[in-house]
Amino acid sequence: MRHGKKVNHLGRKAAHRKAMLANMACSLIEHKRINTTVAKAKALKQFVEPLITKSKAENNQSIEKGTHNRRIVFRNLRDKYAVTELFSTVADKVADRPGGYTRIIKLGNRLGDNADMAMIELVDFNEIYNADKPKKQKTTRRGKSKKVADAPSVDTETKADDSE
């Protein structure tokens, strides 16, 4: 039974698992996509998405909270270059995205041991998927007012009177 089993242990002790996920997250932030097994990719997705959310929140908050978020992310990643890249390049790209910063694409089975392989990537850094899609505009919950669109413009009427 899987009562209360929220974390995939990946066949490792806690310290080894945390170190492995930190290294994989640093590689993902640096290279924008990595190949790994499906189980590790799913565990990495749960590990890295809250960190990206914290990096994104720095622009909207005061300096004290931004520094606090950097320290929290550094505690998890343990690599200052990855933290710098995350808070500068990655945070700017995902600023308007409400979540879902990574994508897992299954690749097939590994040749040696037949393990399920997958590529995990940062969604906004894939030019192939994002090339043909136009930029989404922000949607509002209320409709546009029709009075502005239906009313004739005042400038066209005054110009017609002036030309006579």
C-alpha cells in the first residue's frame, strides 16, 4: 500500500537524494534541458518548480524578501552560479507564466538497462515549440464595453465639416 508516500525515494538515502536533485536542478538551470530517467525527471520537477516560483517573486517584493528568497534557493541548490542564472535569466523569461515551468518529454528506453528515459526542459526556453505560437494576451474576466467600439469617432465628423 502507498499510504502517505508523497516522496519518491529513488532508491537512495535522504542526503544522497537531496544532493542528486540539487545537482540535476543546477544542470537544468544551466543547460535549460537535461536527459534523465522518467522517475528522476518527475522528482526533479517537484524539486525545481517551487524554486523558480521563488526566483520569480523577487521582482514583485521588497529587497529584504528578495534576499530571503535567494538564500532559500541557495540552501537547496548549493551553487551560486545557478542561483544567479535562475534569478536573472530564468526569472525574466517566466515572469508572466502562472506555473508549469518545466516539461517532461518521454524518449523511450535506455539501451543498457531498458530504463524509461525522458527529457526535462524549461518550457520558455524551447524555441521550437514556442516559434509558431503568438504571444498570449492577458485575458480579463469582464467583457469589453461595446459603447466605445460602436460610437463614431468625433475627429472624422469635425474633419468632414472643416473641408466644406
